[in-house]
Amino acid sequence: MSVISDATEGRGQDRRTGRRRPGYLAAAAVFAVGMLGTTLPTPLYGLYRQQLGFSELVVTVVFAAYAVGVIAALLIAGGFSDVLGRRPVLLAALGLAALSAVCFLTEGGLPLLYAGRVLSGFSAGLLSGTGTAAVLELAPKGRQARAGFAATAANMGGLGLGPLLSGILAEYAPQPLKLPFAVHLVLLAAAAAVVCVLPETVHRTHPRGSLRPQGMTVPPEVRGVFAPCALAAFAGFSMLGLFTAVAPAFLSQTLGERNLAVAGAVVFCVFCASTAGQLLMGRIGARRALPWGCAVLVAGLVLIALSLLLTSFPLLLAGALTGGAGQGMAFRAGLGEVSSAAPEAHQGATISAFFVVAYVGISLPVVGVGALTSALGLRDAGLVFAGCAVLLVAAVGARVSRILSRASDR
């Protein structure tokens, strides 16, 4: 599907010039390019370990530094786009992503790796709420469901394309630790040009409010639906954190598969399956997709645990596809419910709060696996956290089912 030809759907008209301007698909492409950079280093950590000589725990802490940046940005600036507008915040997010790429290009040790990951987290934190809100708001009437899928698919698709792109370039092109980030800088420049012509969707009728950190802003009218949806997102992102932390190292250290393109493709499969799960959610409905997504996610986690136990690549791939599909179903259903319930003036901040909960989920398993690896080994550490994740997701699924069942009876 051509981005250029399909980006003409849902375009808005500039009131001053009368020209047609890019719409929600163009905004989704920008969203995907920004998120792509956050997972570029995933297949490269083994190379960094060889070059800099640090432990598996340090790898996971570097990985988790990204989540710290995401959460900080969401808590501090989650509602800034509701005040400043979507375009300025999108441009700031792309600028932070470019600074992150520069850190990796000039990397000379751990400090720049940490800085690059934190800056990448800041960028993703701004993009998560603002990008989603921009895509939804640019959609014409009658295409809100498509826009919801475009936003979540851009998020997950961008995250999946990162390791695929860097894995292929690192394996088959020169300068494996430089070229992926140079390519991303080019993509970011193109994305910034698109943002400059996107219509602004925030129009103030009163003086601009002050920019103050808002923390976890969840309006009272959203709280009833927010809790189960955010819990499902937490559970799904826990699986993503577990898989992305364990899979590349498990492939190389246990299965002997050291091809970086294969490692990137396996992680890519998780996010592709997530996108497929989001598409499936549209067919079965949000209320059913939340508990069903948790059930499918449990099945995926069990398969991942079995792959670690039996040292099986096919089971690992099956777990990636199954768990990713469950995560995608629950994620899109939860995001759609929260965004539709949020008042217009607080939509960006509410979506940002949703992503705070999700990214807490993606950070905890990563550091936990790294801490346990030195004591138990990579496989046993993965098994412990897979077991914990199964219990968590099962409990969340049961909780979501009860809450939604009570809500439907009223």
C-alpha cells in the first residue's frame, strides 16, 4: 500500500489557501517514523556488549532507560499538546528523536547510550499521546474506527520496524552501529516536513493556559473505563518488555542464531502480530476484545516459557505471534474506549496517562530479567518472569471481565 497515494484519504482543507492538506494517514506515518527509532538498538545490544564489555544487566538497564524517559515525558508534558497544539509538540518529539540518533552515532561509551535511550524515551512519550490524538482528530466523519486502527498500528508498526531495519542493516551493510541511526535521521527529516503541512487540530477560543506538569490526568468521567483498560495495557506491555528483553539474547546465546537480521525479524513478528490483533479487535468489538486479548496473551506467554524450557525456536516464534495478537487486541480496545470517553479538552492528557501505565509495564520485566540473569542464567530468568507475567495477565483478564460484566448489567 503506497503511503503517498493512500495519504490522500482524510485530508483537510487549509482555510486560508483552500489547498488540500495531508490528513490522518500522513499523521500516522509520522507517528510510525518517530516510534521506529525507539527500538532501533534492540538487535544491536550484543554488538555493544562486545565493544564496551558490559553485562546483561547493564543491557537491560540501558533498554529500560527508554521507559524512564517515556514515563517522565508523559507525566511532565502529557497535556502540553492540548495547550500548544499538536504540530509544535510533534516537531519537538521528532527533534528529540534526532538528538537520540546523534547520541548513538557519536557513541563512545555507556553515558551516550544512556543519554540516547532517555532522549528516545522523551520523544516516544510526547508522540504516544500527541500522535494518537492527532491521528484521531484528523480523521473525517465516518472514519473514526479506521483512524483508531491507524494510530495503534502506527505505534506498534513503528516499534516493529525498528529492530527489523537495524537488524538487516547491521547484518548486511557496513557500519552496523552507525548506519541504522543515519537512515533514521533521514526519515525524521522527511517526517518533520510532513508535520509542517499537517492541519492543526487544536483551536483555542480563550487565552492559552500555562504549561505545568499535570502528572496522571484522568478526568472523573473517564475513570470508570480507564482502570480496566489501563490494566490490560499494562499486562500487554509487560509481555512486550519480557519478549524484547529475552528474545535477541536467547537466540544468540542458547539457540546459536547470531544473524542480526533474524533477531530483528523475530521481534518484528511480535509487533506485526500486535497489529493483526488490533485489526481483529475491530471485528469482535472492544468489550469482548479486552478479556479475549488477555486470554490469547496468556497462551502466548505459555508458549514463550515452553520455548525457553525446551530450547525451541518454533515455539519462541509461535509465542511471539500468539502473544503479540493478544496484546494488540487488548491494547486497541483499551485505547479506543479511553479516547472515546475522554472530553475533547483533555484528550491528549488522558491518552498520555493511559500510556504511562503501559510503559510502567514494559520497563519492570526488562530490568527484572537482567537482575536475575546473573544469578539464574538467561533461560531461568526468562522462565521466572514468564510465569509471573502469566499470573498477572490471567488476573487482569479476570478483573476486566468482572468490571465489564457489571458495567453491561447496569
